[in-house]
Amino acid sequence: MVVTREFQLRCQGYCDMHNITAAVSEAVRAGGLSNGIATVFTPSATSAITTLEYEDGMLADLEAVLEKLAPQAGSYQHNDRWHDGNGFSHVRAALLGPSLSVPFNDGQLILGTWQEITFIDFDNRPRQRRIVVQMVGE
């Protein structure tokens, strides 16, 4: 069986990080399946979903690494073409990816002790974001 749930986030952009573990867990519980796989997806080209230990030091470390890999002030052909200034956000989102699959058992996500599901909005302006949780299971 396939079940789909969604929720929304209000984001500020510029590497705005949100711990969405509780929201994804609730979507899995509300989905009514006991065992399976949940795919968490952001239908956006300037945001990403990953797992990490959601604490201030780790968040700062990830942001610093992403700034080195795809600096906001860098030169991007995307910006030259569209003049929207968010070329860096597209590159960062492509590096981390738009989705994550997490198994669940007895309606509970199977995550490591410090592993939390994190949504990151990289765009250069505030946005309302939609997160899709699609579950396949029984």
C-alpha cells in the first residue's frame, strides 16, 4: 500500500535549517502503516533534506562547509541567465539532494541515536515550503 502525507514550513532561506523528525514521525503514524519505507521529499530546486545530529555546532559546521563549496558571493551562470541571485542555492540543494528514505517498523522511524531528519532552505528569500512524506508498506 502507498500512503502520502504533506506538511508545510515557513522558511527564511540562506541555509535556514529545520529539524523535521517529529513532523515526519507524525506523518508515518497518521499514515496507518506498520512497516515499510518513508520517503521524505521537497518539491523544490533550492532546498534539501538530509540527516544529521541537529545541534548548534553541527549546523554551523555544515553551513561553513556549504559556504566553501558554493559561496553565496560566487559567480554562477544561473544568475547571469535569470538575474535572481540564487545560483548558490541551486548548487547547494543539488549537493545534498531533495529526498531521504527512512525505514519504519511498528509505525516508528528507524533512526540512529543522534540522527535527525533535517530540511534546509537555501534560497535567497523567505518561502513557504511543502514537504511530502510518501510511505510504502503494510
